[in-house]
Amino acid sequence: MPFTDTPGERVARGLTILTPACPLWWAPGPHAIDPDAIDFTSPGRGILALVYGSHAEGLRLLAIAPELAAEFGFAARDAADAVALAAAWRTSLDYSRTENLSRPPR
């Protein structure tokens, strides 16, 4: 039975896997993710494609079965979910950048 969590909850679940595997996924710079590029209606513009170069490669590296991608916020269930999921990832990206860049270095 599939999870029934909100897009935000699914993104939070995905972050628990993505962040340890790619701690600076959110980082600004020449290869930074453009928040406006996040689009779950296009295979090359989902968060894993933007981080790892392809959705399939991201799933492989994170050891997530393709049929579970939506449960971790890495794929949309339908068109409405694609919009909500992209918004949740944009929020997480913005939060990660703000939170991490506002901390003084250790």
C-alpha cells in the first residue's frame, strides 16, 4: 500500500536519504540547482536529475527502487502532485541555502 503523506512529508523523507549521500546538494555556485528548473513533469528536471544528472542514476546511487521514488518525493504521482512536489523541493532548497549559508564557519 502506498504512503499517503503530503508532498512536504515525502520531501522530508527524501532529504533523509539525499543529504547524507550528497551533503551539498543545495549549494550555490556554478553548478547550483536553479529552483525554477525543478519540474516533475519533465524527466530531466526532477530533483534527482538536477543533482545527479539523471533520475535513474540518482535512484541507483541512493538505492531506491523506481517504484518507491514517489514515496521519497523523487517522483510525482500525478500532475497536481508534480506542482506540489516541485514547490516542496523549492522550499527545501531555499531553506537549506538560507540555513547553511547563514551559519558562521566552525
